[in-house]
Amino acid sequence: MKTFSVASSLAPEDGEIAFNLAAVLEACGFLEESLDQYKKSKEFGVDRAAMHMRNVSAYHLPLICATSDSKVL
């Protein structure tokens, strides 16, 4: 992960690096950070990032709902 983080800081507009960093972050369970990197990679022209964004969002949203306070006032 550190290698991709360094590469991303050296080439912040490289969509492929952002995509690969996102994949590593996702595999390590850092879903919010992963989603941010997938969004960045899509902005820089990596079209396949959209599918991964949907997948991470679909997995991440239920986790947010399950951990937040569900009381309605």
C-alpha cells in the first residue's frame, strides 16, 4: 500500500495509480479511502473504476447503516 501511496503523491493525476491504490485499499478493508481513490481514477479517465465504485458503495453503505445509531427521534 505504501508503494502506491508514494506513487500517487508523485503522479497525482495518474488514474491508473489511483485505481491500483483503490484496489489495495479495498482489499485491506479501507472502504472510504478506496472509494475516494476510485472516484479520482474515474475522473482521470479510468472507466472501469465506475463498476468498482458501485461495488464498494454497495458494500460500504450497509456497514455505515449498521454502525450508526438507528434511533429515530
